[in-house]
Amino acid sequence: MNQENNKNGIDLSKRISEPATKSQSGEWYSGPYVSPTAPKIIRWLIKYSGGLIRNEKQAAYVIFGFIVFVVIISLFLIFGRGGESEREKTFTPPAEAPVEEVVPPAEF
């Protein structure tokens, strides 16, 4: 649309990147389409990603990556204790100080 025909001064040259879709209530919105049969966590992830995750496939990849990350961290914490841990060290008490004999004071 030409800017000459636009009387309000609004730039109409930019287009919406995603097509508008109709929600279940009948209202139109321009957001990513998520099937109603998708798992709730995938719908939640798409909704709150701020536009970074655009479809169910990307959401599944993000969830899979998160699971792999958690498993790696768990394995590192379980098996990654290099060498001897603090609990496995044998306790050797310090040498006892020599006991001095206590002599009662002499009575006169």
C-alpha cells in the first residue's frame, strides 16, 4: 500500500510474520498454532517462550535437550567425584598430649 493513500500516517508496509488464526472462542489472533491434542507442557512452552519456540517440533527438541542436560549433570554429580571423597578418608586422631600427673598441694 502506498504511503500517499494512507491518510493517518501509519506505516502499513510491514506484514504480520505469522498468519492470523481463529481460536476456539471464535476470536482471531496472530500466534503460533498449537493443536489442541498437543501435550500441555508443549503448549505451555510455546506460549511462554516469548516467540523463540514456534511449533510443537521445536518444543519437543527443547524438552529433549533439557532432559539430556539434566541426565548429564546428574551423572556428573554421581560419578564425577575424582579421587577420594571426604567421607571415604580414614580418620586418624591426633596424638594425645602426655598426661601430667596432678600432685595435690602439701599440707603443713
